[in-house]
Amino acid sequence: MDYLKKAPKTSATGEQDVRDTVQAILNDIEQGGDATAQDYARKFDKFEGDIIVSAAQREAAGDEVNQKLKDDIRFAHDNVRRFAQMQRGTIVDSEMEILPGLIAGQKQIPVSAAGCYAPGGRYSHIASAIMTVTTAKVAGVSHVSACSPPRPGIGMNAAVLYALDVCGADTILNLGGVQGIAAMAFGLFGTPKARVLAGPGNQFVAEAKRILFGRVGIDMFAGPTESMVIADASADASIVAWDLVGQAEHGYNSPVWLISLDRDLAQKVAELVPDYIETLPELNRDNARAAWRDYGEIMVCDSREEAVSVSDEYASEHLQIQADDLDWWLANLTNYGSLFLGEETTVAYGDKVSGPNHVLPTKGAAHYTGGLSVGKFIKTVTWQRSTREANRDIAQACARISRLEGMEGHARTGDVRLEKYFPRENFDLSVED
């Protein structure tokens, strides 16, 4: 593999800087409760209004959103809901008879409450509202709280609020950042404590979730969004370049990577990307320019097998394939958050409307996990029952293994059952030959 462009920074650059700040805010809010969370809303968001969004405010948000956007939001919601329902259908209760008289099974239980975060800083993430709340509701979560950063004197973006309402959020909070995450985790403002926190956010939101993990479940450890394109000589250089630029606009620290099987294509894309960036609106341009400068990479591989190896090592959040023989790539790639096969689809479709979730693993987490799904909000618990006759074999083996481990109390729980159920029989419960 040969680098045409190598990034001077990685997605882990500077992440230690926010840790102490976030921990202090979480401690402060946990001790001070509602009033302290509201103080942080005043400090960081300059918001003095009500934290809990009322039914009247939900209705008013709908009046502010034009019908075309409402239709688009419902279109996206329907797609995400249908895909989540398909996922839910694969997660089922089941049982089996392990041996005669011993029956064991698993049961799927949704968590009692979830907290969903919809970013609203650089951009108002309508799609994140849809992806998180819809998935939690399809999973069967009883109470879904959601929050998004408010604007001074106004509250959260009306379209985000409308989306949260359409998707079924039970409580909606005008809170952003660490204070929003803390409010949902600690059960502030009359909400139940969230058992799972989900949704993307900036480095402060991500760090808050990381610190709280263990006390609550989280969708995943998340960093800045990242995207990779694998392309061969058949790819359209302009489309490849735009797909990279489209993801770079997320933020100044959003990595975008190209693996090319053709050097001429790689060089053409390298020429196009800076020019395309300069055509964006100012905020988008500034973000994309910095992301491409500091985090963008272009690699040239000699074979598709080498490309797969490099891609799987990066384990990108989003992975696009613009190359021949798409089925081969689907069969051979293993480490990615979500895979987009062919020129006809793009990461933006997955980000906004197509159905599969856009909350995905970053910073190499795709080596061991997938993205947000209904399964993140469901506990798979196990159960078992046994006949007395089945105890004949189970209790003996349990007692002997327990004694070998030195756990005599465990062993005697088997002994006592053998004595009760088979009083006329003698069993060899020692660990000696």
C-alpha cells in the first residue's frame, strides 16, 4: 500500500483534554439536581426557558415545520421503523431441553427507560432524533426521554422537536451537552433514570457517556464521524470526491479516507476534493477544509485483497464500495459500521432516510461491535428449570467440579438435593480417583 496523502492527526488526538471538565460537570449535576442542570443550560446554551417541552410546545413545533419537511421526516421515520421491526423480529424468546428433564431458555426484555440525544450544535440533527427514538420505541422501551440543545429564548430546533414527537419520545428536554446526558442518566426533571443512553454528539457528550458507562448502558464509545471509500478504475472520480467531502463537513476532526485500486483515480480525486470543498457554505467549508487537511487520507492498493486488509484494519464507521463485483466485497469485508455497496447508494442516505441506523461505531470499535439497533435496548436474560430426575447427573457433576475448585458450599447445594431426591442411593461426590 502507498499513501498519496497521509493524515497528520487521528481521531484520538486531544481527547484527554475534555475528560476532567466533563467529570466535574457530571459530579456537579448529580449533587445539585434539576437546578444545577438548569444552571448549565443558562451557562452553555444561554437558555432561560422551561426545560420540559410541553404538549402545547410540541404542537406549536409542528405548526412551524412546512409540510414538505414533515413528509420527509415521516418518510425517514417509516423507513427506520420498518428496518428496526425487521431487527426486532430476529430477537426472539427461545428454549431447549439440554438433557432429559433440564430445560433452559432465554427471554428478551426491553430496558425500562432510555435516553436519546439529538445534536444541535453546528447542525440540527433531525435524523439523529429519528434514529434513536424510533429504535428504542420499536425495541419496546416503556419510557423514552430525549433531549437536544436549545437556542436562546427559543428552545430546540422546531424540526428536531417535531421529529422527536413523531417518533414517540415520552419526555423531551430542552437540554444539550453534558447537562442533557446527565439529566437523562440521573432521572432529573421527573423522568425515570435512563438505563441506556444513545445518540451521537460532540466530544463532551461522548465523554459523558463514556464516564457513565457501567452505571448505565450506552450505544457505544463514539468519536468523530468517519468515512472510507474503496474505489477501482470503474469509479466516477467526481462522485468519489463528493462522497468524501460530504462526510468531511461533519466537523473539523472527521476523518475521511480513500482506498483506490487505481492510481490515476486516486490522483484525480486528490485534485477534486479541495476544489469541491471551496464551493460549500462557510461553516461547512471550514469544517471540511480542516478535516481534509488534518485527517484525510488517500491510499493506493495493488489488489482488492490488500484493500480489504487495509480497510478491515481501519474498521471505518461508514464504508462505501464503488468498484466492480459488489458481492465479492460484501462477502470479504468484515470490519465496518455500515456498508454502502455501489455508486447508487451513499453514506448520506444512511445518515438521513434509508432505514439502517446511522449511530455507528468509530475509532476502530467496528472490530468488535455494530451500530445502534433494537438489540441495544433489549436484555437477553436466561432461565432454567429441572426435574428431580435430572438432578441425578447435574448435581453429581456440579458437586465434584465445585469441590475441585475449593467451593464446598456450592458442592453441598448439590449434595442436599441428591440426599432428598434419591435417599436410597449412594453417589461418589469426591474429586479423587
